[in-house]
Amino acid sequence: MRLAGKIAIATTVLMFIAAIVTGPVCAKVYKTALSLAITGPTSDAGNPYSKGVEDFFRLVNEEKLLGDDTIECIIRDDKYETDITKRNFEEFMDMGIPIYLNYSTGSTLGLKRDFEEEKIPVIPASFHYGNLENSHYIFLPIASYSEQVIGLAEYVANHSEGGTPKVAVFIHPSAFGRGPVDDLKKAVAAGLKVEVVEVVEHGKDLDNTATLQRLQNKGVQFVICHTVQSPVATLLNDAQRLGLIAGTFGEKGKMTFLGAHYTGGNDLIALAGEAAENFYWTTSYTITSVPGPGADAQLALAKRYKRDEKTANSHNYANGVMVAQVAFEAMRRAKARGLEINRENLYNVLNDMNGINAFYPVTTVGPVTYSKTDRAGVDSLQLYVVKGGQFTAVGLPFRSVYMRKIH
Amino acid sequence: MTYFLQLVVSGVVVGSIYALSALGFVLIYKSSRVLNIAHGQIIAAGAFITYALTVFLGIPIFISFLCSMVITFFLAMSVERVFLRRLIGEPIISVIMVTIGLMSILDGLIYLSPFGSNNYSFPAFLPETPLNFAGVSISWTQLVGVLITAVLISAFSWFFNRSTVGISMRAVSDDQFASMSIGISVPRVFGLAWAMAGLSAAAAGGIIGNITGLNFETLHAYGIIVFPVVILGGLDSVGGAVVAGIIMGLIQQFAAGYLDGNWGLSGTANVLPYIILLIILLFKPHGLFGTHEIERV
């Protein structure tokens, strides 16, 4: 009897252990990773971006959007330094991640060959068109910087009166800033009716008087900016002081300022104040100052995770949520097809994301479509303008015509 | 002609702010022969303290600005007391390495605060309408910045040339051991130099932040951007910093106004100051007004 009792107890213990061990085998943990600038240059964008990624994956796990399976996303700061990004990426690869979220233009270009060798799908925060050249595994979340800048130039061409409008391009002194300049020139060569009078690479300028007056002397009416908010804010403040900001789009003798994704958002208004009025901005994201399901979803997510108001209303928070959504959607679809979550399958699922399989996140102004020949996610752009201290939508989402002609 | 005058005014404005930013370097070097690599971080800290006092505590901005200068005065003095006092008598390179470490620590502390990765701007407190004289425009922000710079630089010049403590600081700069032998407290002089550098950095941070907005990356970059000004003026000359700052400001504005965008040139405003710096240093290796030391061996 005593032996039988011991066997019974041992059996019970073994069954208990087996239950514990076999339980998690059913629920899988999918690892992914993000390396970005939480500190250092551009951390004002990277910080809310990382929170967007973090919050969306928390939502996926808490709401069991992948059933019992969960996503573990490792987020590391790289201080905007490519060597640190590379080190992070190598460690992430050792962890066996099936999809990787990257950040800067420099590191995306620098690691492009690594991504090809590892055959891992990558979604960066950089929308540089050059990321897509000689590469198969980089998927831009939204329209490229080139498409944004050319789209703005097309808007200028279509909405300005009299003659060919004179345009200056105000850019960040880096690969990120210079990226779309050649494409814009190609679009002009292909027939886009604007004259690019000058490309201005800014520094840490305390006073842009000389630049602005030089541009005015050359008859520049439109300044398309492709940089971050701080230099644009200084430019706008100086333009306001000199009385150069157009009160209406294309006002004669004045300048209308426009900008691509990273120039705009609430931070620009915070930095430039009243000088931001009438600044035109384009991005593929919905924004919280324009009511709609995208704004509601973004604010609800931020509220759920107790984010401050600044983060909740940041377009870079939306940016982070969006890339997390795409990564999650790829995993969800792979799982629904009974596929293993690995690099190859996620790569194929992403390339199938088009036509009736297009992905519709509510925080963008159009669907995410990827294929082997189109690795820019949301192709549509929305134009916004600052009115009364906040961005409001101008017209309906649009697509660049000339981007299709030159690429 | 109006265009030329506008560039002159802009150059003087920018140059004055450079001079004020450079002042902290000069004050520390003048008394201790140390280059404080963390100066940009102190500039940023000064700007953020002004903002925090104004927005979070509701103190009027002019008073916040003065309070921020007082706070950074004691903050920099504490930094010297905690980190640098024990290095008196050690090789200068050791002290400079400590300031590099200090830079990392201050970076880390600021990144832990909301100011590290958010953009802010001071509440508007000056008239929006710029002043115009014969077609030449200057904003109130710029004008106030220039006036504050002028007052501070005059005060520091007087301090070094006329006051007993200022003369003691110059003596310490010349020879620490000789200064000690005549009863000057070298540690006290070092502490005071750091404190005054902190004060001037807070003033510079407040002015720059009011022009560019409060972005940590932008603000602390001025610690490096003004380096050519410090070298050109002579590392230990307050007057040199002013003259060199204005020269640099004018060069930048004239380059942006007359060279950039012509003959295929671009970005000369950012490069030309360094080229001119190199040329001047070929002929004046100690800068325009730096002390030329002759050692008898």
C-alpha cells in the first residue's frame, strides 16, 4: 500500500509537471525587435515612436489578438548611431527574430546588405526611397520622402497661378535630407511644372535672414522643407519677422512653406507658434486634430496606456503604432494560413499584402499595399495646413503622378 | 544697400549670441586652463530651467531667466566642487577627460527628464512685430538677446579687469603656485569660474531657446558650434570672444547672402567660418587676442 501510495503521488506530480510544461507549448511567443533613437539626434521623433510600437504590441497581447500567442518586442536605444544599430541588429538576429523594425535612414542604408544576407523583412521609420533600391527586404510603412516632396511640388504646380512656380527646397544636411532632391529634379525633367531655384542645406542657424532674402530676390514663392521641426520653426519665425509668410496659398511676393512628414506635427506648432500658421504639411497618417476613426483609435490606445497628451497627439506615436500594426498583421495572416512565423513566411505574407489582401489600418489615409515591385506601404498622402493653431485637412488623400513616371 | 545692412545686423545678432555662448569656455579656461566639453549641456540645462520655472511654476519669464542664471551658477559651482576640485594639480588632460564624462552624465540626466526628447517653446513675452529701421528688420527676441549679451559681457570684462576677485582669477590662470603663495585660494577661484560660466551659459541657453525653440539636440550643439569662436578670439580673452563671435556671425550671414546659391555653391555659411579660422590661426596661432606665452627654459 505504501508503495502504491508513492506511485500515485509520483504520478500526480508528473502529470502536474507535464501540464505545466505542455501548456506553454501551445501558446507561442513571437519575438521581434526595434532599434531606434530614444536618445540623441531625432529622439524627439524616436521617443513617441517607440511608445507607439510598445503600446500596440501590449494591446495585441492583452486583447489576445493572436489567441494565446504573444509578441515580445525588444526595444533598444541606438542614439542614432549606425554602429550601435548594427550591434543591436546582430544581437536581435541571435535571438531569432522573424521581422525587424529599424529607424534611421543612415542605419537602414548601412545595414541594407545585412538585411539581404539574412533575408529578414525590415520595416524602418525612414521613408527614404533609396532604401528600396538594390534591396528586397525593406518595406517602407508609407509613401517615400521622394513621393512626399514630389507630391507637394505637384500640389504647388496645380494650385499656383501664372507661369511656372519657383520653388526652393530646404533640407537636412544628411542622407535623409538629400534623399528626395534628385527624384524631384527627375520629376521636373519629366515635365513637372515647377522650377527648382535652389536647394538649401541648413545648419544650426540662429538667423535665416540671408537665406530668406536671397530666395526672395530669386523670386521663390514656395519653400518645400524636408528636415525635422526645429530648423523649420526657426525658418518660419524669421520669415514671419521679415513679413514673408504668405497669408494665402501662393500669395504673390510672399512665400508659402510646405513640408514632408518629419517637418510637421504638433511639435512644429509648439516651436514656431503663430509663425506656423499656413504651413502646409503632408503625411500618410491621420492626425488627432482631424476627427475620425484614426484619431479616436490613436487617442484611445494612448489613454489606455496612460500616455501624456503630447505623446497621444504625436504623429510619430501614430507612426510607431502603424509599423507595429503591419508587423502584427503579417504574423496574424501567417498564423491564419497555418504557416510557421519565420522570416521567409512573413516576407511572403508582406508581399501578398495587396489587392483584396491589402491591409487597412485606421490610422492611415489609405491602405497598406506591398508586392515584390511595390514596397512602399501607404501610397496615398494627405495634405494638412495649420489654421488657428492646429493642422486641418486640405482636400482628399492624393497620390503623386510624377513619382510613378520616374520610378 | 538695405540688403547689406540687413546682413550686417543679422551677423551682429548671431555673433553676439555666439560670444555669450563662448563666454563660459573663456571664463573657465582663463582661470584654470581647462576646456569644459560639457558647456553645451549647461547651456541646455539653463534653457530648460528657465522654461520649467516659467511654465510649471508660473513665474514671469524675466524672473525665471534670472533665477535660472542663479541656479546654474550654483549648479556649476557644485559640479566643480564634486567632480573637479580633487583634480587640482593633476594634468590638464585628466581634467578635460572628466568634463567629457560630465557631458555624458548631464546628457543622461537630461534624457531622463521630459526635456531630453521633446520640443518646447517659451511662452510669447515680447512684441511679435519686429523693429524696422530703413528697411532693416530685427525682432524683439534678437534685440533683447543682443542687449543681454552686451550687459553680461561688459560686466564680465569689468569684473576681470577691475575687481579684486577677477584679478585673482587672472593671477591663478597665470600661475597657480605663485597665486597660492600670495594667499589666493585657488579652489575658490576655480569654483567661482565654473559658477560664472554656468551663469553665462544659462543666459545663452535662454536666448538661443527663445530663437530656435527648446530642443536638447539643438541647444547642446551650441557648445560645439561656438568652438571656432573661442579658438579665433583666443581661449582666454573675453573681448576676443566678442570680436570673434561677431566676425563669425558676419561671415556666416555674408556667405549665406552672397555665396550660397550662386556658382553652384551651397552650405558655405557653415564651412567658411572654419576655413577663415584656419587661415587666421596660420598667422595668429593663439587666436586674435589670446595670450602669447613665452617660456624661458
